[in-house]
Amino acid sequence: MTPRNPRTHQRNPSAQIQPSDNYDSDIPFPLPPETLTPQRTNADLNLSVLQRHLPSTTAIVSIAPYAVVYLFTSTPQTGAQWEKSGIEGTLFVCRQTPASPGYGGGGERYSVVVLNRKGLNDFICPLSGDIDFEAGYIILRSPRDEDGEENIWGLWIFEEDEGSSTAGMREVNAKIIRDCAARAAGNVSVDV
């Protein structure tokens, strides 16, 4: 009988790899400062998010940390009442690129945007015309839709007592929204 060859059994081939002290990589460590991504401010981040929802946005004029959108409805059965629209979140007053001269002028454009924390539908309302401020609500009228309907919206902005960062937030934003609507209508020149 022929003698058998002894088998060498290698249970784990990776165990035979010797660690190296000089790890080779394409990227030197530590990274030089010029290759690091620049830090973006909150304003830059907010603007980039808004531009995904409303690409014509060029600047943020004002921010309110929390707002709720109400819709004014009037039916013969229920009468006139305010109903929550289901939209609540951060409110932004945005400057947009001017309209093309062939499409309604070339004047300034502004919008109110509420990024909804409760759903996928955000509130975007172009500013023009009259803005009212009554009983703590900023009242907007949206332009007529394809059915000829004009919606009336109420914006309630959260604010805390004096001494907090949100104190007076309703009145400040109501004034800014009024001023921006007047600029968009071409009635007034206001520095924003």
C-alpha cells in the first residue's frame, strides 16, 4: 500500500494575513483642511430646503418656528367658521425671483411657506393684496384658483411671553408679511 500524503488543513486563510504597520490608502490621513466640506449655516440649509419646494426662492425674509394654517369656510349648514387645514410647522416668508415681464409684470414676488410637520402637503401662498391681522391671526387671501375660488387662510404663529426668543413673533411676522405683500403689489417700497 502506498503511503498517504499528509494533508495540510487551513481552517481560516485570513488568519494567516499579517497585519501591516504601514497601511496604504489612496487618501492620506489626516485630511488636509482644503478637502473638508465647508460648514453651512442654518440659513443656508433652510434656503436649500425651501428651494426644493419652491425653486424660485432667492432669500428668506423671516422665519417663525411654529405656525398653524386655518382655512375659512362658509356653508349654509355650518355658517362661517375657521377649520384647521392639517398643516403646521415652520413658517418662512420668502423672496422669489421677479416675474418675467411678459407674465404679469417684472415686479418683486414674495410667498409665505409653511413646511408641514404633520404630512406631505406644505402651504405655499403668493403674497399680493390685502393682509389683515385680527385676534392673533394673520389673514391671507390666496389668488383665485382654476375654479375661480378665492381661499381665505388664517395663520396662527406660536409665541411665548416676554423675554423669550419667540416673544412678539406674531406682530413682527404680520408686519413683514404686510410689507412684502405691498411690495409685491407694487404699492410701496419697503426695505426688507
